[in-house]
Amino acid sequence: MHAAPSRISVTMASIAVAATCSLCSGPAAADDPANDLQRLVEWMTGAFSTAVQAEQNLEFFVVDLHAAPIWPDRDDGHWIYVEQAMREYGDRPYRQRIYRLSEPAPGLFEIRIHLLPDPGSAVGAWREESPLAEIDVASLTARVDCSIYLRRRGDRFIGSTLASLCTSTLRGAAYATSEVMVTADGMISWDRGFAEGGSQVWGAVSGGYVFDRIVEDGPASVAEPVAEPVPDDSGSSSGGQQDRDR
């Protein structure tokens, strides 16, 4: 689907051009920039799946992503609980995160990533009416240097982590990068780890995972590839093991 350019700025442009699936077919967003933060929050919440991509390209796995807004009374940004799991291991997510979305400067949006103190107790919280209401924000671990910064470009938001600031020790990596595109119909996420010299040591090679928004009955059911139980960019080598390195 994608080539694999070596620089983040070039790669994000490639993602935007290459996303010819339903992610790019939605209507253009309203032009009022004052609503962009709320729009980004709404576009990032809901249920998503990579089933369509996995059917077309066996390099990718069928991953389900659920994102639910939490703590609506807080005034320090918009908070979202995010859970990702392989389709066949839905009750054993390989990644659980809390995101804080804010606008630190006009037109610049930050997704600050936080780790949960006890991820196991939060599994399936996205189904609840008031998810994680009992969690104290002070108990979270913020991955400050792993924040993703985005700007709106037409009918989508595009961004990434900053250079090599997000440290990682996973599989011999020195740092990790995340590149993201968000639209009304879904998102593309490309997470990779690199050694000190710049060689890639984990993560998808040819491009990002394409998460289509699930509406009504969702995407058509597809045959899942027979492969390892966790995607290569998950930070884990077996189903259910948490990715806490980034």
C-alpha cells in the first residue's frame, strides 16, 4: 500500500496520498477552526477495525480498536480511553492507553499518551457508561516525549511524534515514532521502533495500519491471516502481553 520513506515528513505525505480507501472519501469538515479540537476528539472516538486492510494485504492483522471519552468534567483537555486487541483475542488487548487531547497553540493539537497503573482492571471499560471514573489522574504515567502533534489539513488531521524524542528499548530499539492521520471515517496509525543507527527493528514495514470506523453492522467479515497472535507494531510477542514501552 505504501512505500517506506525514511523521513517522517515525507512519510506522512505518503500516507495522506496513499489513503485511497474509505478514510479519504468522507465529506470535507466545516471550516470553523474553533471547532477543530472537538472535531478531532469526535473522529478519534468510537469503534474501528483493520479488517478490510487485512483482507487485502496479509502483512497486516485484523485489529479492533475501541476509544471512549472519559472524565467529561475535567477542564484540562479532552480525555479518551483507547483499547486495541487482535480480533481473536478481544478480551486480551495488547495495548491500553489514556489520551489527553489539547490545543497548546492555535491550530496545533497534542495527543499526550498516558499508561494505566493496572491495565488489566480496565479491560473492556469502553463499554461502560462512565469509563474509568474511579481512576485518579495522578496515578497515570505520562509519556511526555511520545506526544503526537497534529494539524488539520483540509478534511483530515495529520501528525507525528517529534523526531527521535520518544525513547524505546523494545527489541533493541533506541526510539519509537508514531505517524497518524485522522478523518471522519477512520485513522491510519504507523508505529515503528528504530535502533540508534536508524535501522528499523519493529513495526509494520510497508505502511500504517488502516482503522476503518465501524458503523451499523461494521465492515464485512473477512478471513484472518494465520500468523503470530499480535501485530508486529504492538510491542508484544504474544497475545495479551501489554505494550508499555511507548
